[in-house]
Amino acid sequence: MPAEAVVRLRIRLVLAGVMAFMSGWVDVVCMSRYNAFATIMTGNVLYLGRTVAVSGWQVTEKTGLLPEPVFYLSIIVAYVFGLIVHQAMERCLPQWTATAFAPVLALGIMALELFEASGSTTSFLPPRWNVMFLAPIFAVQANIAVTGGLGTTTMMATGHIHSLSNYAVQACTGELSVENMKKVPVSLAIVVSLALGALMGAFAVHNAKDPPTCSLGSGCEHLGLSGNCCPTDDGVFLGCCRSSKRALLLLLPVGPVLALTLVTHDLMFRKRKEELPDDTLLSPRSASGSESPQLLTAQELELASGSSSMCSQRSLSSVSSRLEENIDDSTDTSTARAMAD
């Protein structure tokens, strides 16, 4: 394998591993806070069905003024909204959407963490509804991983475990292709990183909690109480208990790490697409060999086929002008050669 290909594979492994680790970390933190997922919509769909059957459409202090099923449905809708926004931006800023979204996503995560740590809340939307604003952020990350240079999901292990099992069987029977052999390290890195992220996230959540003893900084020490207060031996949290600020800042470093990962993704894979497009078509050029063939990417051809969006229309005009220039160059070259003959 060429040295450049080895370097790219290693960078791809690092990016996939970091994204998977963040997914595991974020979902464990969100489960401990909100009893919901910010990245895995399958879990929220299951919770949605369960709450409809168990609690129905009752409104409680936990849910605010909206019933429990609406909570999970809102997270799913917010996730879909993030996907739609990313697809729209991808048409306007092809190959640079990760860089464009990086500062927005990072600042969004950090702002939500600081807002929640401030203790601000309303009776209409309890703090657990903050996960609804995290969902579209990680929807963008997921879409960049799938449609970008990684070409795979980094938030779920099921598909990768299935693929690794198939690759193992193919290796035993001697049917494992070179292409599938390259996918093995990526799938393995994602599964391991997800597990490590979940493990470290759970460890951080556990150690960030205040001690239950009344006299050890729980917020109840000034009342002169003894024993356990947060919670009591019966599992009840007294009114004097305070939330740990450390536990409310566990997602704060995720923002900068996510931004750095997305920018690195663009720098690596955009350069590759510019140097060696994957799906290209030769435009009509002179056959004299004096000029190198000009390439039209598959994305440009798709835009030329009739996309109706505003960004696509601008790209369509650019591609049409490019084709006309190519045809004119070809015609001029043919005419010159005919006159020379």
C-alpha cells in the first residue's frame, strides 16, 4: 500500500474513532440527565412507543406542560430538521459543509451546557428538553460522517458488528476482498471507540455526582442534618440538595473536539476530491494531446440534469458555461487543424 494511502487510512481511523467516542460519551451523559438520546433515534423511537403505552398523554411535573410522548417525538423531529438543514447547505457549499458547520455546532453545544449549568428553567419546558436542541447538532455530524469522507455511520455499533462478522467468515473461506479488508479497521475502531466513550462517560457521570451524605457538600450541611440527604435511604432527594456543576459541564469539551474533527475531515477529504475525483466524466476536448482533459464531477452532472433549488440553479449555470467553453475549444481546435491541412 502506498505511503499516502497508509496516512489517509490512519487519519480516517482517527476521525472515525473520535466521532464514535464522542457519540458514546454524549449518549451516556444524555441518558443520565434526560433519559433520552441525542444521537441514536432508534432508542428514542422505542421510548416513544413505550411512553404511549405506559404513561399515555398525561402531563406531569417531570414533563412540564407537554406529555411524555411529545418529548420523544420532538427529539426525533429536531434530528430530522438537522439532517434537512445539512442537505440544503451541502448544495450551497459543496465539500465545505463540515467547516461551515463546525463553529456553529461547537458554540451551540457549549451554549446549551452553560445555560443548563446556570440553573435557568421554565415550568413549560423542564431542563430535560435541552436534549431536543442537541439532536440537530449531532444529526449534522452523523450526516457528514455518512455522506463525507468516512462513508459510514459512527453512532451505531450494530451495522459494524454485522459487517465484522461477515468479514470474519469471508476471511475463513478465503473470499475476503481487498476492498472489504480496508473496511475492517474502520468498523473495529468505531465499535471499540463507542464502547470506550460510553465507559468513560459513565465513569465521569458517576464521579461528578455530589456525595449523598448530608455533611459533605450536598447543600444540606447548613441544616445540621445527619445521614444521607441526596438521596435519603428511601431514595428521596431533599429540597436542600443541589445539582453538581461538574455533572452539568460534561458536554462542554465535546464542542471544540467536534469542531476540530469536522475541520480536519474537510481538509483531508476535500483535497483528495480536488486531486482525484471519484466519479468523473471527460468533457469534449481536443484530441491533440496538447491540453489535459477537463473533468466534470458526478455532482456537477447531477446538477446539470435539472435540479430546481436556488443553489443548484447557480451551479447549473456554471456547469452549462463550462460545457459551452469546452465545445467551443473543441470546435476551434478542429477548425484550426482543418485549415492547416
